[in-house]
Amino acid sequence: MVSGIEWKHIFDLPLAIDSLPYILQGIGYTILISFGGMVCGLVLGFVLALGRGSKRIIFRWPARLFISYMRGTPMLVFLFLLYFGLPNIGIQFSAVIAALIGFSLHSSAYMAEIIRSALNSVDKGQWEAATALGLSNWQTMFSVIMPQATRIAIPPLSNVLLDLIKASSLAAMITVPDLFHHAKVVGGREFDYMTVYIVVGLIYWAICLVVEVWQNYLEKRFAYIK
């Protein structure tokens, strides 16, 4: 005891060890929601980035409106809208599907702006050189512009993925049995939320460390592209 504090009330090691296997049962849903949301959001974000940068108002303004709405809406509110709100009009998703849709749509708005800025950062002379070589717009985009833009976009896109991993804990609020959901169950059963929340926090940290290693690898992999 230090200054009247019993450390077992802060972190109960036997409880942490015993509850770890059960908490880890939810890691599959955490990875599915965060990485699935990242992949789907990346695809949609690319489409939105092209629409956002289009000269045609019919593409530009809907993209801008969508991005503005998603960036200005809390993730939890959007998840509740999908899971609890849509059934009122006859549209119902399972908790996991609602979480996947929510994280994909929400993250796509942030990734769209990252991709758009990365594409715009590539020197305009690259387009002119590719045109002079007879490449089509799509060939120029995917063979010349995208590789250079990827190098620029990797760090901010990695940050989006890290945010998705941490924000995936919100899926527990719509009954997705992820890491945080399992931690809540153990905490309620054992009346020790402090220990299990420290444990689940360390698990999220470990996942994020893996992503950081992957980010460093990709940065080195694309470093030679100029």
C-alpha cells in the first residue's frame, strides 16, 4: 500500500491473466471492422477524391457535401443512425455490417482529402510529360501519378488506420462483440473495470505498434519513387 492505495485495486495481475483469453476472443471483430473499414474507405475515398477535384459540378458538389457531412458527424452518432435509426424505415443491418458500413463511409471522407492533396502535390509537369509520351489519362494516373502520390499519402493514411483501430471500440456500443465489448463483460462480472481496461488498452496499443512497423516498411519501400 502506498499513500492508502492498494495496487491490486488498480491492476489485478491474476485477473488480467485469467481474462486475457476471453478478451482476445473479440480481436477478430476489431480487426475486421478497422481493416475492413480502411480498405472499403480507401476505395470510396479515391472515388470521392476524383469527384472532389472534378471540374464538373455534378461530381464536385455531391462529393464535397458528403465529405463535409461525414467529417462533421461524430462516429458514434452515425453508428447509432445506421443501427437504431434505419430500422424505423424498414432498413436493418446486423451490428457487424452496420459497423463496417459506418467505419467505411466515415473514414472515406478523411481519406478522400488525403488522396486529393497527395494527387495535387505531384508536379503538373508529370501529366505533361506523360501526355507527350502518348499515355492516356488513366495510364498516367495509375502508372505515373499514383506511385508518387502513394509515397506522400502513406503517413496520413496510416494515421487514419490507427484512428480506426482505436475508434473500433465504439462498435461495442451497438453490441458488436469486439475487444472492448468483451472487456466490459469481464469488468462487470468481476467488478474490476480498471484492470480489464488497462489490459484492453495494451492490446489496442500492440495492434497499433504492428501498424506502425508496417507504415515504416511502406515508407522505405516507396522512398525511392520521386
